[in-house]
Amino acid sequence: MRRFQRVFLIVLDSLGIGEAVDAAFFGDEGSHTLNAIRGEPGFFCPMLERLGLFAIDGVEGDKTKGHLAAVARMREASMGKDTTIGHWEIAGLVSKAPLPTYPNGFPRDLIDEFEKQTGRRVLCNLPYSGTEVIKVYGEEQMRTGGLIVYTSADSVFQIAAHEDVVPVEELYRCCEIARGLLVGEHGVGRVIARPFAGEYPFTRTSRRHDFSLLPPEKTMLDVLNEKGFDTLSVGKIYDIFAGKGISEKQYTAGNADGMEKTMALADRDFHGLCFVNLVDFDMLYGHRNDAAGYAGALTEFDAWLATFLPRLRSDDLLVITADHGCDPNTPSTDHSREDTPMLMYGEGIAPVNLGTRESFADISATVLDALGVDKGNTAGNSFLMECLKEEGK
């Protein structure tokens, strides 16, 4: 069977393609991130269309047109709709129990211990939009030197502080303290540093940093790393997996930087996986209910993709997917429980429609299969054999 030398796995953070079958359980009926941005004047994605984005089951489009990639609608098996659980499942780890969330804020005893260990007072301690919370509490944070602690519908403990008052390295230290406290029943998926700068209403800076819960079981990254393959991460992938199973990391300042770094890696010789997260779709547009900005960002990715595909070698495989939804046209600014797209492109890959897959983890199993590695105890079922052209089987 055909084997590949390099796999580029790109996660378009939050590009959902319609409500999941259990969306009502999460309060996300009617969510459809892709539809929310397709009607915007700035939306122009001919390369994604050519690959087959609109040929995926349940996505409105001309099904009679040919497409270049193998396509599938991915259904999440884990109980969640956040970045951590979504990426873990893409990497072969299904989370049957949801990570804890705090719709009324964090327990007082936990906050008391956090204040004691950091030596700083906590402000807010409520669910909040990240841009709104610094408008409401930013000036008080600057006066007092405290820390703005807030959460969302996701399993996150977020800490915001002005960089002139709490230097970024000190903010990171406080996040590490929080990460040490948030274990067991309070083991949230991520502690997130949210530095901001400037004058009211303030601006969040690019020095965000995620401190993730350690994956409790092996992922495809561990399997590949143990077999001596390269496991390269771009963007916040390293943080999402707490560095576990990753041989090289490159942080990014946003989508443009992430695409530039991925392009550079395409010119390098390596054997294994390049795992990329493009966060701006979610962080800058989905969470801010900015459909026009989201459409523009996907258009920019599409233009980049047209220049990236010619750089792929005959033994390369490209997989494009997402980790959850974040519909910018709903009243909520939180993630939405949606199915996600899967586009797989490479020499020898047939443009087949794989229908709906029952777990994001099928991507992990397929990546490992493509590299000739047994998936071990990781979850998922490979669809590689269903996609190979006859001469490649």
C-alpha cells in the first residue's frame, strides 16, 4: 500500500459546517459557522471549493461539480465543543467525560488559594467575553495590580492583565500556579494568559499563552514520536498537548504567521507530521461575532492554499479540518457544537465522498496509516484505503 513521507494536518480553528446531531444538548441548535460567513461580500474561496468543501454531505453546494480531494463530514464523539477536546480527538483521544465548566465562576476556596499563592487580588471571576471583560475591569486591574480571572462556556480559566502593570512573564507565572491548582475535579482543559495593552478600551496582545491539561492517554503524536518520526507543531498545537509527543514547536502571532511558517516547513526535509492550528478564525472573529472578518480570514487562507498546494511533493499528504464551531451570527460568543469538514489531498488520493465519519479520531488513524505506523491503542478508524486511487492501493 502507498505510504507517505510527510503529512500536513491543518486545523482551521472553529470552522464548523452545521449543527451536530446532539447540538440541542449543548444549546447550539441552528449553528452553522460556514453558512454564517458564506453570505458575506468578502467571502471568496475558489480553492476550497475546488478541493471539495461544498461537496461534503450537508453542506450546500453544487454536488455535480468534480472536486480534487477526498471529503468527509466529521462528527465529534467526545463530550465537548472546545479546542482541547477537539484537538485531542483529532489526534486519537476520545474524551467521554466532559471537562469541568464554571457558569457561576470558580469556587471561593480555589480563588482564595490562587490569591494566596500569586499575592494578587482576583477581579471578576465570572463568564465573560474576552474583549468585554477588559473594558469592564481593565482600569481597576491597572489601579490595583490584581488579576482579571474569567471563564466561558468552555473549560477554561483565563487570566487577563495589562502588560505595563503585570509583565508577561509574571502573568505566565501566575498561570502556572493556576495550572497546578486546577487538577482533579477542577482539571479544566486550559489556563490561558490574556495580556492586554494600551488605553481604554484596551487591546489584547499576541502574547497569549495556553497552559493545557496533560492528555491522559497516548495520542498519535506520542505514537509517532516513539517511532522516531518528526512531529512538528505550528501555532498553539504545542500548548494544547502540553508538549507531549512533539519534537519541534513554532509559535505564531496569528494566521498569516502560521501560514508563512507552514510554507517554510514545506521546503524542509522531514519525515512525519506537521500539525498546524490557525487560531484567528476562532479568536479574532468567531468569538467576536465578526462574520465579515471571519469570511475575510478564510478568503486569505484560500489564497494562501493556492500557493501551498504546488509546494507539495508526490509523497506528501494534506489534511484540512476543524476542531469545533464558533458561529459568528448567533447571540452567543462561545463555541458551537458542530460537525467539521475534512479535505484530504495528495498524489494518489481519489476525490471520493466518505460521507459522515463517527469520530474526529478517524483523522488520526488515517495519518498513522499514511505514515505506515500502527495506531496502537489510539482511537479511530483509518479511511486511507477508501481514498487511494487503484494504482496506489
